[in-house]
Amino acid sequence: DADVTQTPRNRITKTGKRIMLECSQTKGHDRMYWYRQDPGLGLRLIYYSFDVKDINKGEISDGYSVSRQAQAKFSLSLESAIPNQTALYFCATSDQTGYGYTFGSGTRLTVV
Amino acid sequence: AQSVTQLDSHVSVSEGTPVLLRCNYSSSYSPSLFWYVQHPNKGLQLLLKYTSAATLVKGINGFEAEFKKSETSFHLTKPSAHMSDAAEYFCVVRTIYNQGGKLIFGQGTELSVKP
């Protein structure tokens, strides 16, 4: 099994729908992150969490929310999806040093 | 604030010729720098990292990068390109610990390798 698992791998949804992307990890790391990737923009940080009780906004958090259900689980929600949220989303974990990052395989989300 | 700038959005080389992907960084502190690679429809893979030890860093698949403080650069090189090197490459800086130790990505450079 992968160290960081994202579900679903692909999703097409309609404008205005609520959607949740899920991430689970078996690394035992406290730190978890959500990034989105857009062509020509690299990866940008949406939200991050250093433990179950610690949630922080990244550089592009508007329109998104997160839930850290357990050390191993970190979900990203789009409350009302819009087409410019079409992107590739990555979940990642890191150890306490912040050097040992592990990325999931990504979720490709299309909002129509 | 820390940032990285990848100077080329696309680089095209012929198989067997050298690869140079350019990255400049901005940091008030001694930075931690990384290069990641993303093959088509794949996730991200760490190529190499610089964490203030040797300035010449060797990574996987024959890639290496040199940290040059005077030029604020961290360019990625490979002596001889292979077809399998065709991918997107990201230069990344890690924020300092009290800013969360987060990764900040450059815009990416797409590498094409011609036969």
C-alpha cells in the first residue's frame, strides 16, 4: 500500500456541488498538507496541519476547508465547487524536520 | 519571505546532450532547496536536496545541482539526457522552521528530450 493515499484519483463534478477529497497516510507523520497544481504555476499550498488540533491556511485557502479527523487523515472540501477549482490536488506529509516529505499520487478534479 | 524562480518554462534537448534547468532563490536565511520531478500522469519524486552541507549535491538518475550563494542559484544539471528524463521539474525552497517548514514551489520547467 502507498504511504500516502488519496481518494478519489479522478473526479468530475458540477458547479455548485460540495465535494470532499480524502487523504490518509501510514507514515506516522504529524504534519499534513494540501496543495493544488495548475499548469505554469507549480504547486501552491491550500492548507496545512501540524497535528490534529492545529490547522493553518496556506496561500490559496479561499473556497476550501479542511478537516483533520485523526493523525492519519486529512480531508479537503470544496463547499461550492467552481470551474477555476479544476486542478490536480496533492496531499503530502512530512516529519518534524520538514525535510522528509511524502506526496500522494494526486486527485484530478474537474468542475464543469 | 522565501521564493524560487525557475528561469525557463520549457527546455528542449537532444538525447545524449547535457541538461541545464535553471533556478534562482530568494531567502533571508540559509535556504533548504530541493528539486522534484513529475513524469506525465505521475506523482512527485524527490531528485535531490541541499541542506547546507556540500554545495554540490548528487541526486538520483545522474542529476546533480550546485548551490551558489553568490549567485543565489541552484541549477539542476545532467551530463547526458535520456528519453526517460522527459518530465516536469520543480525547484523548491523550504521555509524556515518558525514559518512552518513548508515547501514553496517554483513554476516548473518542462523538459523535452528529442531522439
